[in-house]
Amino acid sequence: MMRLQLIQDGKGKNTGVFIPMEYWTLIKKKYPDIENADTDIPKWEKDLIDVRLDAIAKNPDRLKSGKNLLKELKREI
């Protein structure tokens, strides 16, 4: 079972997903060109990511499992 973690902004809005390395490796095997995508991230976006990572480090309980995410999505459907 894949265990994903959600990343949220200061208002609790989901803004990203953390994928464990073992699954990222599987994704790269299935889609070998995935790392050739444009990876030049603007400085403002890098700064925002740093702020969010710092917020997660200070309050790791805000992260949700992929299992809980799927439950939430099923409720909305």
C-alpha cells in the first residue's frame, strides 16, 4: 500500500503530495522521461516551499495519509 502524505498551506489547503522514494522509483521506471521535465523552479516558489516545509517540521500532525485522502475523495464523490 502506498503511503502518501499531503502538504498543506497555513490555511489547511492541500498544496502538494509527498511520495516515498520506493514508489517514485517505480513511477520513474514506468515513465522514464519524467525527470526530463522542466525543473527550473523560480526563486519565489523555492522560498514558498521552504516556508511550507518549515511549517510541516513544526507541526507534523498536519500531514495526512494517502489512505485518509482517498476516504475524503470518496466522500466528495
